[in-house]
Amino acid sequence: MCPLGTGRIMSESSVASELCRKYLRLHLCNGIGAVRFGALLREIGDIDRVLTAAPRELTRVKGISEKLAASVARDRDEAAVEREIALAGEHGVRIICLADDEYPIALKRIDDPPPCLYVKGTLQREDAIALGVVGSRHSSRYGAEQAERFGALLGGAGFTVASGMARGIDTAAHRGALSAGGRTIAVLGCGLCHLYPPESTELARRIAASGAILSELPMNIAPDSKNFPPRNRIIAGLSLGILVVEAARRSGALITARLANEYNREVFAIPGRIDMITAEGCNELIKTGGAKLVTKLEDVLQELGETGEALMPASSNPAGTKCQGSLPFDSKAVEGRPLVSLTPQEAHTLRILGPEALPIEAFCDGGELAPSQVAAALTGLQLKGMVRRVKGDLYERTGPGAAAPS
């Protein structure tokens, strides 16, 4: 059974193009990663010349030893490709290569793009407007809430949210994007015969239905810690920028931020509590100027030039540029900030909430809303940054946009 959810078994012809099959012959050779693959193409020529080159010619390429050249000459056959394509087809996975039209253009332009991408779901043109959201696997409640909040705001604004589907911040960001009806892409550090973390089956199914799950690794490669840092470059390469939500000083999220800087992408960070280890990396990024401090969606949009202007809420966009996607903002503004558009249930819940934090039971006392409606309203208000949950499952107001509606 496919760990990424049930999928239609695909015919071999629909799994990979003829050109991709050639790329797979080299991609599946032991010892040939993205860097060596790229070097072989640059030094020897196109993929056809690489596949027919003698071992002596292969050794002229930097990083290709005689032993590796002999291994490549022996392994670059069709048998492994046929097995890989059959396995991908069984799992409803397509494989695309650098030369395929569907391959993401932004990713193609990094120094070491994956020669082949395994895709569960769909890649679309609008995925070019992507923002990566990354952070700690051991996130605090605050971090998870902010990741889900920004995932929803970005997804609702028309961004594709890219992350790694890890526990903690990644999972929250994906869920936020999905809750807003947005697209999201998960990049895994294992082959798509596997799922990591294993408890994410339902989330993976939803992501594949509303975006894509990607990997550069052959189908049967099991989860391994050494494969997670390389996948960070894919998240950075796919994105216009990276938003870091909670990261310790030694964190994979900071690797992603560093790579984003190298790729000339924008880097953003949400400030965290000064007494939290998992916020030290974010706070240091902001302190040293390595990331722009973010507290609201507009902080991101303002740094993205024309793309950000096109996605800016109408009240924050004097030029009147048409916004793409559904933005959760009203047309009015208070103190330069757009008001959040509330559902009737959210507005009722917010009116009850005064200056003091309240437990969830307090919102049900009047009997106007069922407990399930109150829970949904509080979740919506958290995603919109107007309410936060504090110690003891109490809820309190947050931010200047949280004035009670009249």
C-alpha cells in the first residue's frame, strides 16, 4: 500500500518522458548526486554523450574517480530504470527531469538542481509564487500557532507554501495553507515509497490532493538524517523567500535560510521569546540583519516587489493592483493596517473576549453558539492573528487589529 495515500496506478508511459528515462539511467547510478550529475553534463555534453562515454572520458570530470567511472559505466542501463518506473507507477508518482517543461524554473536555476524530481500530486504554473515556511521540529505552542497562521495567510493570499512536512513548524504551515484552500508543497528527505514522519499519512494525502509531495531520491530510499539537509536547498530553490518560525542556533531551518540568501531569495523570521532555545536562531537572524522581522503578512509582501504588490490587500495597495487569490482582509484600514474579515461566529466570540483571558467555556455560557462553533471560531481568530491561546487553555486578544467589531 502506498504510504502517501491511495493513488491511481499509472502507466509507464505517463510516469516519465523519454528524455527523463535517459536522465534516470544516470541518476540511479550509485555515487552520482546532483553535483556530479551537473558536472558530467557540463564537461562531457548532453545526456546522450554522458551515457555513451567511456570510463576514461568520465574520469576527466572533477569528482569522478576511476572506481566511480567504472561503476557508472556498468550501472547506466535500462533495467534499473524500468524497475524504478514500474515502482513509481504503482504508487501514483510521476518523475520529471531537468529538461522537462514541467520542471520548476526557479529550482532549475540553483547551482545544484535535482536532476530528477519525483512528484506525488501536481505541479502548476502558480507554484512559481511560493514561500517556504520552516522551523523547529520541537516547536512551542506559540510557534505552531504562528506557523499555521502564516501558512493560512500565505495560502489565502495566493502563495504556494513550501515546507518539509516534518513534525512541528512544517506540519503546522502545511495545515494552515490547506485550511485556507491554498496550495502547498512538501519536500521529503526519503523516497516516495516511504513516509516520514510515519504519523503524517492523512496530512500527506491532503497535500498531494492540493499540491504536491516531492523528493529527489529514488523511490526505495528510506528516511535517513543525512538526506534532510540536502532537501533544504529544494525548499529554498522553489521559493521566492523563506520564513523561519522558531529555530535553534543549530537548526536545519537556518541551513535553509542560508541557502535562500545564497540563491538571492528573501529571508524572513518571526521573533520568538528570548528565554526559548528554539527561538535563539530566529532572534539572531533578525538581530544580525540576516532576516526581516515579520509580524504580519504585509511585512512579507512589501519585500517581494511587483509580486508582493499584486498580492497586497486592496487597502494596502494604493495603485489598486488586482490581488490574486482570496485574502482574509476587509477593505477598510485602521492605523495603516487592514482589518481582518470575520465570520459571524468569530465576531460574536471576539465581542465576548474583554481585556482578561477567558477559558473556552466562557464563550459558550450565553448559549448562542455550540461548543463546536466556538472552537472553530477561536481557531479562525488565532489564524488571523487576533486571538492567542495562553497557559491553561485560556484565550486572549492580540494585536492592534483585534478591536471588537461594532
